[in-house]
Amino acid sequence: EAQVTQNPRYLITVTGKKLTVTCSQNMNHEYMSWYRQDPGLGLRQIYYSMNVEVTDKGDVPEGYKVSRKEKRNFPLILESPSPNQTSLYFCASSTLGTGNYGYTFGSGTRLTVV
Amino acid sequence: AQTVTQSQPEMSVQEAETVTLSCTYDTSENNYYLFWYKQPPSRQMILVIRQEAYKQQNATENRFSVNFQKAAKSFSLKISDSQLGDTAMYFCAFMRISRTGNQFYFGTGTSLTVIP
């Protein structure tokens, strides 16, 4: 089954404790992206990657890091989480270029930073 | 810059009735894609329907159809014969394609409740 696998689904952590949210896709998609979803703000892009070793900032990159060492994986790293990073996070992937069918999303990670 | 506006934060509809969710966007691009995504309480983001900007014909998927007005930059979603399972947050999204890759832009969402 074609899918984006995102883990964990729920995470509660304390301020300053480094964490990683994993994301893996099995569709050989070039493009991968991380979003955060907050009430009234919709989905805002954190980082994206067009291919291996190619990453770039989205609209809200502060406090986050990513890496793309393999085509299928795109982990999101919070080096020192803070309470304002409490949010619902989505990983998504897609092909590049025309004939695009949009994103396939992961199932989301509900992160709470206390 | 591209923007996507969903002016209806919340809507409700009686079961079996028809409802239309509005979406407008702003772009200077000529080649792009438009999407509607559904997010039920399970929070999974599910693609509902897709429209290619160069196609004049409105996309349809079973009970879901769009009214795509390119000149007006409008992309509304019509849900016919509403079902309880349609209760969800709906996001309109715009995607432009460039040499530097895809760029997605999302609206802030419309929360739809289907009333039994």
C-alpha cells in the first residue's frame, strides 16, 4: 500500500529535550515536506525537500531541523522544543512537475511541549 | 505571492442536502493545480478532488464536484446528498509548479458539520 508513515502519533515532552519525528514514504516521491497545523491558521510549511540532500525552509522554520539522507526518509528534528511548538504536525510527499496528484499525507503527530 | 482564502470558518448542512464550500485564491500563474482535502476527526488528510487549471471542465468525484472559475480565481466544492461521514474540516489548496519544485498553499479550512 502506497503510504507515508509518520511516528509517533502522540508525543508529550518537556521543554528543551531533543526529539525526532520520523517520516518515511514508499512511493519513490522526490518531494517531501513538513507542516504544522494550528487552529485558525491552517497548515503552514516548516521545511521541504526536492530530493536527497536538498532541503529548504518553508514559512515557519525557526526551531526545527530536517535532513534528507535517503529518498524515502525525511525526519523532523526539534533540538530544543518550546511550548509554542505544541501543535499537530504532518509529513507529506508528492511527485514533482506536471501530472501531479498532490500530497499524500502521513497520519499526523500530536506534539505537546510542557 | 499566492494566497488561498476560505471565508467560511464553519458550516452545517442537513443530511441528504447539498452544501457548497467556497475558496478563492490569488496568483499570477497560469499553470497550477487546485485541491480539496478532507480532515475528519481522525485527523488524517484525505484528497477529495483535484483540478488542473488548464482544464475548463469541472472535476467530479461521485458526490463531490467543483465549480472552477479561473478568471474569478474561485474554486468552490459542492457536496451532494451529504452524509454523516462528510463531517470534517475541509481545506482548499493551491499548487504551483516551477523549476525549483512544487509550492503548496493552503486555506485556513472550513469546518463542516452534517446534521442528522
